[in-house]
Amino acid sequence: MKRKIGLILMSVLLIFSLSACGTDTKETGKAGGQETEGGESSEITVTDMLGREISIKKPIERVVVNYWEALEFCIAVVGEDFIDMPVGVGFSGTGEQFQRIYEEKYPQLQDLPLVGGGGQNEYDIEKIISLKPDLFIANVFGHLSEIALDAAEKLERAGIPTLILTRSEDPSTSPQEAVLLVGKIFGTEDRAREMAGFLDEQFAIIKSKNLSQKTDKPTVYEEMGWGTREEYSSTGITDGWAALIELAGGENIAVGNVGDNSKIDPEYLLTKNPDYIFVTYLLGYYTPEEAQENMDATVGEYVQRKGWDKLNAVQNNNVFSFFHNQAQNQCGFYPALKMAKLFYPGEFEDINPDERLKEFFDRFMLTEYEDGIWFYQLGEQL
């Protein structure tokens, strides 16, 4: 009898043992999230904004970003959890200003190793690999995507995935796509949906006015602030500014009237005599004194050009400046709203673009609206 009971107990134990061995012990991360049960790694596969399918191992702990503006974008989407992730950043003309504004609160972002890039320059692939990132994030636009794709191929051979964002393809929709994609990868979908919803609301305000149907659109000229009194700079046809001007109900005199270098013929400009001129340059995280110096060197010089004193925009003091990169980032709604209100003040009487930008900072950014200068009008003293 005892022997039979013993055999029964052994059978029961064997069943439990086999059951335990048959359990799948592979832990998977929470849907789209950073955390994993049991501390084990998982993997997420996504399609980036160039249509590339990439697989990223979780948890993501080390990230290299191609420039400071893209790094700040990720911080806005992910929140403070992203602060400890960057181990390298690409070259950015405004990197010093970003570092200065963040370093007091987040000293871990000081002196991040540089990995090249910037404009037409290639990335330092060996440097990126040496930093052992789990992910390389590149925010690019236009022809610069070719440089990012070349880097992505080389990094892939080293086992490092590259996420490519193209947030200036359509500045009224692509930022939201990038927000949702980054939120999915880092497990902050709720925050990402809230941010994308806010951006959708701002652009919906403009689109609801049917400005494209206007028959008396103001004429507009935009030029980057890298020119001089004698030398014209490029006008933004493919970098997002032309799309924002069109969305705001302006008639961009440069569209279809510039060559391969995107520089307008000065005589043509004088003939078209635009109602508004926008110089897009280095605003943002500058002190008022620094921003004033930048404006004096750009807007202040441009209006001294031959014949500009006769332009309607100059005579009516309708010469303005925005932070150039806002056409390529999450704050593109601000210049769109600001221009729309300048063009059609009656249509936007109840809309305050600056208050809406401040609300965005309060809700999603780790910096303050007051930390930077976001708009300038000719003759203003900052």
C-alpha cells in the first residue's frame, strides 16, 4: 500500500516537473515599453519614417542622437527618463546654447562626446560604435537623408540599429508621426498621443479657416539668415518653410522662381515687392543680448540691401524672424499660427500663438518658454 502511494506521489511530482519545464520562460517587454518582466531583454520592430523596418533590443539604455535639436525632441516625447540615455550627439550649430540651458538642471548632458555630422558632413562611425549605443537616432530632411542612410548601413553591420525621422516632409503632420513613433519605441505612448493631439489641434485651427481659398493672399519672401548685406542666402523651398507659408495663407514669391541653389534673383525680388519678409536664423535658447546681436547681423543687415528701402515689407515694418529649425521640429505650429495671424488678424483675433507655444512648453518640455527668444520684428529691442 505504501509503495502504491509512493508511486502515485512520484507521478504527481513528475507531472508538475514536466509542466514547469514546458512553460515558456522567454520574457517579453511590455507593449512598446522600456520595462521588461524579470529584467530580461526583448525586442521591438518598427518602420521608421523612410520606410525602413528596424528591430531594436530592449531595454534601451544608451542612445546617440545626430544633433541637439533631435535630442531635445526625444526628451519632449519621453520625458525625464530620456535624460540618462544619451551617450553621444552629432554636431549642431546651436549645441552650445542647448547644453547651457540644460546643463544646470541635468549635468549628465554636459560634454557629450561629438560624433560628427552637421550639414553635409558625414558621421564618425567608429566613434558611434565605440560608444556602444543601443540605438542611433537621426532626424534629417531632404538630401541629408542619404548621409543618414549611409551611416545606418555601416552601423547595422556593427549590430547598431538606426531610427531615421524626417520631420520636415510635411511640417503640419510629420512631427506628429515622429512623436508617435518615438513614443512607441520608448514606451511613452500616452504622452506621445497627448502631444500629437495638441499639435493636431493647432494645425486644425489654421486649416479650418480655408486660407487656401483666399483670393487676396499677401505676398511673402523667406530667406535663411546666413547671408550678408551683399550676398543673398537660400530661401526655404524644401526645408519646411515654404509649406508653412502656404499653410498660413501666404503667396510665396520664391516658389518656382529660384534656381538649384535656392537663391532668389535680387531684381526679381524687388519687382515682386513682397508684403512680408521672414528671415529665419538663430533664435531660441539665446539671451536677449545674444539674440539681438544675431538679429542685428541678419535682419539689420538685410534691410540695408540695395533697393530694400522701397519694399512694402520694409516700409511697413513687416520684416520678422523665427528660429530657423522650428520648421523642422515639434514647434512648427508656432510660426504657422504666428504668420497666419499676421496675414489675417481678423480670422485669428481670438488666437494667441505665443500663449499656445508657452502651453506646449509647460506641458511637454523640460525647459521654459521664457528660456528663449522665439520671434523678432524689425526695429524691436530685445
